[in-house]
Amino acid sequence: MDNREKISIAIQEGYGQRMTVREGTARNELYLFLKDEYLSGLPEICSNLFKTFKASFVTLIPNDERTINGRFCVYYVLSIPHEDLFLILCVSVDPRQREIPSISTVIDAATWFEREMKDWYGVVAFPNVRNHATHPDWPEDVYPMLKDFHRVTQVPRVKGVFDFRHVEGEGVFEIPVGPVHAGTIEPGHFRFTVAGEPIINLDIKLFYTHKGTEKIAEGMTPHRAVFLAERISGDSSFAHALAFCHAVERLSGIEVPKRALVIRTNLLELERLHNHLGDIGAMLLDVGFAVGAQWAFRLKEQMLQLNEVLTGSRLLRGMAAIGGVRRPIEDTAHKRESLYRTLDEVNKEFVKLVDLVMSTASVLDRFETTGRLKPKNASRMGMVGIAARASGINRDLRRDHPHCAYPYLTLKVPVHSEGDVLARFNIRVEEVRESFKLIDQLHHQHVNEEIISTIEAIPPLRQALGYVEGWRGEIVHWMMTDNGGNIYRWKITDPSFHNWRALKLAVLNNIVPDFPVINKSFNLSYSGNDR
Amino acid sequence: MLKILKQSLSTGVVTNSFPATVSEPPDGFRGKPVIDFARCTACDKCAAVCPTDAISVQTSQHDPSIPANEKHLSISYGDCIFCGECAAACPDCITETKVFFLASANKESLTLRARYRSEPTGDRFLEMVNPPPVTSRETEVLGNELRKRIHKTFGRSLHIREVDAGSCNGCEIEITALNNAIYDIERFGIHFVASPRHADMLLVTGPVTRNMEIALKQTYEATPDPKLVVAVGACAIGGGIFGKSYASCGGVDTVVPVDVYIPGCPPRPEALLHGILLAIDRYPANRLSTEETSHKRGSKDTA
């Protein structure tokens, strides 16, 4: 009996009366269906599961299942990292009431998820009345994710103003920024409250780039949706598409050829490299170190050009496919030679670049102690990815829930606990070095096999998680098929959705001119958050 | 300090020599897909796999002006995301070329359309349907005179305000690359500025989400006249993969007038440079003729 079965039995014994336990289609998913009469005990159950199994919060999925069973269903996904197991607590909601107890009181990380559920489904859990995922000109009582809302509905604008948290006092004033920013970045609105130079409050309004991705995917064939997944967040094109493919593969039990696993792993690391190098450059630019910045941008450009040689796309698009990959990346001598020559060159230059940065006092002075996020707060907010690892949270799906070829590789996960801009910079530097080593380990593995397995029809009415550790953090998708094997519900969780809240805390007591570099050190995706 | 100086000197010049020479994309690059219309039988294989419906087959059911025994096959490079699925589905009639300079001031010219007649032996190619002449657009009416004026006004120095109207940030990655040392857009006297009030051109990406529609309009109004608007990427041209929905307007020209469209998903940095220089009439005319030949080369491959 392995530990997973032990956990399953422990849950049966401890909670058997209150819920039914069922294994998911995918091996490491355990679905726990809470009985209606115990609904009021939901926060307590969540809290107990959380503590007993040292779990972390992954995502929350509301689903309109009225056409299937006449009810709404909410899925709370928890991860037990040391056992590679996901607990998925399912709660059925009466469509006439649309009210459930909030778990945010015990799991702070769920706050934004519950608020989004209220705006998109009308299912109220979190008592916060402020709209989160819809803007003030969106009419009340219109819930775009309900099945009876058609995706091309023209929704009229209503009158309304943004409701920001105001701070009052002598010498206190507000600075509005965005949604059209000064730099070439994505749209979002920041409302700073400052007393003199230091920021005493930051309110962030997002969802300017909301494109209804989850809605327009309903009824789409999974094969077609891979291309949509590539466009959830452009910087994580491959990681998002792969997370989606994982979900489909796991719910249909598709085996992926080893060669495809190797190629996928290579591409994930290539994506990590070009983004980390770009971020390193952007952070240096934001503290006025132009030489270092341009150097890093040059290395990033080399990586993007390498991507194009290997895959035909600078952003690794058109590679992910259900059951494998669309194209090989090591089929010609030119590609193989380009890969190892470029990595070698970039690696050598990168060592020199880091050496220069670390000996430049003006840079370190701006990085150190800036935008500090304490490990205690980071863990309370359920942060993920590089920003979490810079604040002492040892969490990386590549190790905790192994996927692709990672189980076969030696992987070191760098963790820092200072939580400042320098820590986030150093995490990137160390991960870049680690990526070079990982790609090196993948050299010449399974080169003569198939790259994609043949796909039978996708089974109807199944559900599964698909996850990937992207460069920014964990990307988790959940997919449920309809009667025809097309998409019934697709929930996309970008790491940014976990981390945006933490940025508000990290900037407190910092001066406004340091905001750009703090923001860049997190480098969160607006499009991934807003979808 | 000495280290910095040494690094700067030892790096040398890394900027490419665009537009005098244009580097050829690597093998496997997916540029403009070219349909051999004469060989094609409008069988719908390519249209069925196209994720953005850039390729579509229309019959009298879709469009009453099409005779009952005819079919129209069209490909819109504005909507194309260059995924390569069509060429994989029908290698006989569709070839992926390396052509990526696709920018145009005329949106209609980005669509090619052919007529087919249904016959017992299969559908037979009749002729290409020319894009309808554009009369409503100011640029077209004033023609060369206006182009000269644009060149005179913006030709030497141009200030761009980038507006993300809901893109996935893929286009932003490539636009940011224009500021790196390799593409170095500033050598053309073109600068990215922080405010629309300082700008001559808006470079707009994304399908224009409902939540960015007002912001885009206001940005457009805040930009002083004369101004140019360039729509970057498939989303900005016609909504791309996101199309039109409760959350998306389905393209920049549904909200503000657009002068130049740059296809791509996202367009390569050189395609962006080409489109921007085209908009201010600074793209060398002799280079245009070379592209014509490469287009021809592309279509010859299919024959």
C-alpha cells in the first residue's frame, strides 16, 4: 500500500460520514464529494485537510453543471506536494440559493478565486462586495460564465465608478496609473496612495485584457483549443498549451512517447531561459544600468532566434499537441548544432554579465531590501513560482508533481528567503544556470522514437487537471468534456492570479520610483490573470 | 567602471542592417501560407483545421450572392496565426513560404478569394475574385499626395505610443525587441514615448477588449493630429483567435480608424519595422520589388 492509498483511507476514516471519496481518471487525483447537509462545515473541513496533510491551495473551479445534474458545483483543489497527490473537494450548490460558506477565512489564498466566482457565476462565498473580475460598467446580475449566457451577447454598459480603498490624512494623496502605461507593457490600473515619497496603499484593478477565453472555449474541440491555450499569456505560450494538453491527456489516458517528453522539457526550459534573461535585462533597465540591460536583451534575442530555428516560431508556438509535439526539434544537424552552440555562447556571456552586475554597487544598492515580501506573508497569500521561491517557499511543480521528463533529471530548486528584489533577481540567475544543466542532461535522449501518439476520440464527461511549472510559476488547467468529447468547462489558473495580491504588500513603504523595478521583479502576466 | 567600458568596447556593433539586407528566416519558419488555387478543389480540408477561420469556404448558404452551383474559397492573412495546420492538412495545394513582410494599408488586400464551380467530377477553379476597390478611405482618395505629406511630416522622426488593447503579450515581446541593440528602432529616428500626447503614431495590439475600448478611444483622442494608427497582429486586425464576443470588439478598426495592418501572431520584429516604415512611406521602394519576387517564388513552388 503506498502513501496515497493511506491518505485515501485516512480521509475515509476521518471524513467518511461527511463525504464520498472517489479516485479521479488521473492517478494522482482524489475527488471528495461533500454531502449537502455538511455544507456549513466546509471551511472547517478545508482547514483540517490543509493542516493534516500540509497541503497548499492550487485553484478553485466553479462550474455550471445545471445541464448535467441541475446544480452548480465548486471544486477546491489542494496539493499534497510530498505525495504527488491532488485533493479535489467538490461542493454542490443549489442554483436557487447560489451561496456557499467562504473558505477565505481559513485559506487566504482563495480570496480572489471566490470573488471571481461571484462576478462570473453569481455564486457568493466571499463577503467582499467590490467587483473583482468585472468592471463597474458591467451590469449586475449578468454572469458571463453561466451556460445560458451566449458568448457573443452584446452587454450594455451601465453607469458606475471604480471603488478604490481611500486613505485620508494630511499630506496624503493618490496617484492613478494606467491602464495605458508609460512603457510597452500590458494594461492595468494602479492606484497609489502616498504620504510624501513612501507608498502607504496600493490598489490594483485588473481584467482590462479579459477576452472571455474560458467562455469562448466552451464547445470547442480540444485540438483547436490548444491554439487558444498558446495565446493565454504570450510569454508562456508553450507552458500554457502544454498544461492544457496534459489535462486532455490525463482525462483520456493518452500515453505520450518518451521523445515527445524530452522535447517538451527542452521547450519548457527554453521558454524559461528567454523570459528570465528578458526579466534580468528589464530589472537592470529599471535601475538605470543600461549596459547590463542591453547585454541581457541581446542574450534574450539570441534565445528567441534559437527558438525560431528549432520550432519555426520565436515564442515556441505551434509545437504543443495533444499526445506529443507537432514537430521535432533535433531532427537536423543544423538544429542540434545551433542549440548547443547558442546555449554555450549564452552561458559564457551570462556568467560574465552576472559577474559585472554583482560588482556594480549602484545596482545592488537599488535591489537590496527593495520590495521585500516576508515569507510569512508569502505563504499566507499562497504565492507560487519564482516570487514565492524568493520569499522562502520551497514549491516547484517540476519536483513536487513531476511531469514531462523531470522525474528522470537531476533538478535543484533554488530558494531564497530575503523576499526582496535582489532575491527575485538571484532566483532567476540560478534558474538560468539550472536550465542550461537540464537541457544538457536531455542531450541525445530517445531521438529515434515517435513524437506524437495516435489519438482516439476524447472521452465524454471526464475531468482532469493539467499542470506545468512554467517559468513564472505553476500553471494549472482543469478540463471537463461534454457529451461529445468537446470542452464543457476549462478553468485556467495562471501563477499571476496567485501573486498579484502579494505585489500590493511588497510595495508598501517603498518609494514610488522603486515601483517599476519591484513590479518587474514579479513580472506578472495581465493577460494570464484576466484571460 | 573600467569593466563596463571594456564590455561596451569589446561587444562591437550587433545591430542588423535592416532594411538594406533582410536576414532570411530559418528553415521550418512558418510564414505566409500560399494556396495553389488552380490545383485546389475547395474540398474544405484546410478550412476545417484552421483555428481562426482565416481560410473559409463559402457557399450560397453563407452568402446569397454566390450562385448555387459555386463555392468561394478565401484566405485572410490578417486572421492567419501561421500555425501551419493548413499546409499539414493539404500539402498538395498549400505551401508554407518564408514570406513575412505582409503589412498593408488596405485590409481587403490581405484576403485572397477564388471562385469554384461544382461539377460531377469535383469542384473546378474558375477565377480569382479581386478585392473590391476601396473608395471610402482618405488615404486611397488622396493617394500619392497624402503619402508625400505623411513622409514630409513623419519621415524624419516619429514618436510611437504603444497601446495594448488586450493582447496576450506576445506582440509586446516583439515590440519590446525593437528597442534592443539588434533591431534598434531609434536609428530610424523612431522613438517610443510615454504619453499619447507626445505621439504621432499609435501601435495597437490585441482584439480590443470591452474593458479597453474606452481607454483606446481616449488614447486616440489624446493623440494630436495628424496621427497614424497601426494595428499589430492577428487579434488587432480582426479579433484573431478571440474573435468577437461579449468581452472582445474583434479588431482595432471597429473602434478607431486604422492606417496600416501588420499581420502575424506575433509579427517578427523585422515585420514590425517594415510595417512602421511602410506607414510613414520610408520603406525603400527597391526592396518592395524583391519581396514581389519572393512572393512569386513562393507561388512557383506550389505549381
